[in-house]
Amino acid sequence: MKKLCKSNTNKKICGVCGGIAEYLNTDPTLIRLAFLVICLAAGSGLLAYIAAALILPEASAVEEDDD
């Protein structure tokens, strides 16, 4: 089963968008653009990104739990 976690390989700041893109099997650039649009339009995107960066586990921690 696939789990949502921060990406170790596809990250720019914290790996949140890369992890979401890996989970959804999509291009991380599209996820980053969506976060940017949400930040500019509603202003809550930055708050959501910070919350996700604090809540989501690292990919290495999730892989260790699966073993």
C-alpha cells in the first residue's frame, strides 16, 4: 500500500510537493504550481504547506516501518 510522505529525491524545500506528486503519480511541477496558485489566490496554501511539512513523515521513516 502506498503511503503519503515527504520525498527524499524530489524536493525543493521540504519535499512536500514531491511526496504528493509521487503519491498521485503525477508531475511534481504541477503540484508546485497548484500550491503557488493557492498561495496567491487564497493565502492558505502557505499555511497548508507548513502544516504538511510538519506532519508528513520522511520517506525513509515510512520505508523502515514497512520492513
